[in-house]
Amino acid sequence: MSESMKPQLRSEISALPTYKAGKKVAPVNGLDAYKLSSNENAHAPLPSVLSAIVDAAAEINRYPDPFASTLTAALADKFDVPIEQIATGTGSVGVCQQIVQAVADAGDEVMYAWRSFEAYPIIATIAGAVNVQIPLTASGQHDLPAMLVAITPRTRVIFICTPNNPTGGIVTQPEIDSFLAKVPKDILVVIDEAYVEFNRDALAIDGMATMKAHTNVGVLRTFSKAYGLAGLRVGYFIGPEHIAEAVRKTAVPFGVSGIAQAAAVSSLQHEAELFEIVEKMIAERNWFEAELRKIGFDLPASQANFVWLPLGDRTDEFTSRSADIAVSIRPFSGEGVRISIGERAALERIIELAAEFVS
């Protein structure tokens, strides 16, 4: 059969990058294997959350509430916003896709820092939008002045990932205030706070307060990281009412399962317990960074649940050697590796390996 007789794909699809999920590695020479390649919460779910999951599983023969009404009401109460300003979806990546589909026509521009969240270029390309990638500064921070210069009449949405994945740096409140004062009000600015619960910088953005102070700002969050529900896929957007309405319209019907909704609501009810775990993860991150600095690495400060190790052209070698000690990490070839905060034994192996890579 000739190529012309086959069903045809969109031209953009051939160039579409594939999302690279964190890989697992096999045990090596009796060493237990650890996965530090995905930004997951390595701690087990709370018994109370597991109990809510079990109870909800009894109704999997029924479609879930398509409006996630109980969860939406809980979020509205937590953040003191009307329910009309909230939209849910399958993790922050799912909601991110809903946002782009809601605001960007083919040929419109989606702007974000680079390197940043890997899904941004995939989502924009699928929507037929144009990716506008603004390089991070030499210190790994968002270059907001360069973003302002890059705005055109076709710019529809700007994503600000803070803390930034995979580098861990943040945008400060003074920086975002100055930026928003100059962004045209017909452009949606989405503050992507997937890792906000791990942020302890005194100058960090208050995403919700910033959203409430502007008519063109939304906040994107997830239950996958700090809340430990990565496997259940539930995230949410809070922003201008007409945007939230459109984001709800672009959602996959019944995308957030009843189990995921029940787990998210239970997690909100037991935040105090969950955030005790978050504090332990932050302490472990600080220890890990300190140990890497002791052996000679100049690291950008991370405010997330991972650490960025800039290795340049030795990135692939480090990744291969890490697999040899049964620890998976997330490489960005030619740039560096992202190491999620997980079990102490795994982090200790990485520190020992990293000592061989100090330039």
C-alpha cells in the first residue's frame, strides 16, 4: 500500500516530542532498586486516605460526579473563592491541556520558560499553537524581562512554573508583581504551583493572593506531589470565572474518577498529617543539597521535592552510573539530572557517586 493510501496524520505530530516519564531500574548485585526519576512522594498514603479510597471503590460500577462537586466545594472553602472559579482535571498536566485548548487557537502563542515542565511544548503542539520558549537565566531563573519583550498580539497564555521543574528555582512576589503590571490584560498568566507546598522561600509568590488581585491570572495545582496521589490523577485550576468555565468545558468527561475525588477530599481533611510528611521531605532535601555542596557542587537552591544537579556533557554518563547502583534519576542530556527526594539509602548512593563527578 502506498503512503498516500494510508490514513494521514497531522503534520505537527511527526515532530511532537514524547513525554519522558521517570524510569525504574532493576536491582544490581543485591542492591535494592530505588526510583528517584519521578517527582513522587515516596511516603505511603495516610491510613485515613486509604480508607476513603477503599470506600469509594465500592462504587466503581457508577460514573463519578463529572463536576467533582464535593472536591470543588472543599477547595472553594479552603481558598475562599467561589466554586465558579474552580476547574478540575486529571492532574495538573491534564488541567494544563484544558487551559491551552480553552484559550489558544491554531497559530496562537503559548509562552513559558525553558527548560521547564516537559509537557508544555507537547500540549501547545497538540493544540496547534506556537511554542515560545524563553531561556532561563544563567542562574536557572525565569527571565521575566525577556518574556515581556517576546509578547506579541498572538500571545494567549504565559505559564510561570514556580518552583520550576526541573531546576527548582522560584519567581518571587516582587518579580511577579512587576511582571504582571506590564502584561496586557487580555493575556492569561498561569502560575503553575505543582510544588508550592515544598516552597519555603520568604519571597515566594502567594499564588492565590496574586490571582485574586488580577483579572488575568490563574493558579494551577495538583494533588500528585505533596498530597501523594500521583497515581490517581487529580489537579485543579483557580482563576477568572470565564476561564474556569471554559476549562471545565474542555475537560474529558468523567476524567477524575470517584476514587480520586474521594482521596483528594480526604487529603484536604487531613492536611496537618500530610504536611508533617512534607516537612520531613524538605528537611531531607536540605540535607541532600548540603551534602552535595560539601563535595564541591554549586547547586541552584531548590524549593521543590527534587534537586537539580548541573552536569553538562557528563549527564548521560552520570545517569548510566546511577543505574549501575540501582537508582533511577531523570536525565536531561547535555544539561543535568533531576533527583527526586526519596529514600535516604538511595540519596546516599547518589552522593557517593556524585563525588566522582565534581569538576
